[in-house]
Amino acid sequence: MPTAWTGFVSLNGPDNVGKTTQLRILAQHRSGFQPLGAIHDHDSEPWERVAADGYAAWWFETSTTVELTGMLLAGHAKRAAAREAGRTGLLDRGLPMLLAVAAATCAVKDGLPVQQAMDTVAGIAAAYPHWPETAVLLVPALDAERSYAITSAREGRPWTGVYPTYQKTLHAVLLQQADHGAYAAVVNCEDRSPDDVHAEIAALLDSSLPAPPLMDGNP
């Protein structure tokens, strides 16, 4: 667990785990946080461009891992630059999650083992800037198959095409990242209320985020 203040806090996890709810609660209860949202909020043009001819087709068929990872990390950099001096940026999916998304896509699209896909993405990401970040992972369950089953049931409609395979792979990547220490904390949300989950997240942040020092305007 980090003991020094960091410039960013991120909530990470698969679809339907409750990230949006927890981000909203944190923003309401912590005046020092600056909600910065998702990367698409700060770098919409390239995503709108690739979506013009079919977003899913571009993502899973025509894009390269270098291109996808680069777009994700370029958006992350623009989002980081939007943080105001002296405030903690609150991120919807931080750097570890963006790398997990790229790795899961790489594994599915290129038919690579998960670890090889993660290593491939890490090599690409090494060329991009990084910022101090306290990353918290929310998981529906600590078992990848059960985790996927919970989130897919919450979707309300069946996932089709390559998406179920991608989601299953993403759950596996996230849990493997957690095993490797990529997250400051892992919060198991199974059979827990949003208030209960928030209490754990708040306690974790209180123990790891002292009051921020005065800072300049750089991320």
C-alpha cells in the first residue's frame, strides 16, 4: 500500500462491477478530488474517427496492438494534463486498466497467451509517460469465470460475437495483474452493497493518501 500522496486515484474493473457508482460517491464525499472521467472525454477525435466505419470491427479486426495501445495511452496523457494543481485526479479506469484492455484485445485478436499479450503491451507502453497513481481494482468475484458470469448477467442482454471471449480474457488479465501487484488494493464486490464497497475504498484511501502538498500545474 502506498504511503505517500499521489496525483491520481483510479477505480478499475470489468464492465458492470460498479465503477461509475463508486466514482460518483467518492467525488461527492471528497472535496479534494477532481473527477477526470474516462480518456474518451479528453481525446474524443480519434475514437470518433475509428468508430465511423464500425467501432467493434476496428477494435477487434483492423487495428494493431501498437495503434490501440497508443490511442489509449495518448488519451491517458491528455486526461492527466487536465488535473488542476493541488487536487487529486479521480480516474475512470487508470493506467493498469488501460493496459489490461489492450492486453486482452491483443490476446484475443492475435491468438496470444495472456502473459505474452501483457508483455507485448508493456513493451509498447514503456515509451509513454507515466504518473504516480493509486489504482484500486474492483472485481465481481475473485475467480475469473465467476467474475465474468456475474458481470455478463448484469448486462441485461447477451454479449455476442467476439465480445464474450474478450470479456473473459479481460477478467483473467485483471486478476493476473492483481497477482503481480499492479493495484494498490483489490476490492471483492461479490454480494456487497455499494455503501459497503465504498466504506472499504474510503478506508483504503484514508490509509494511503495523506493530505496533498502544494504542487505546480504539471501532472
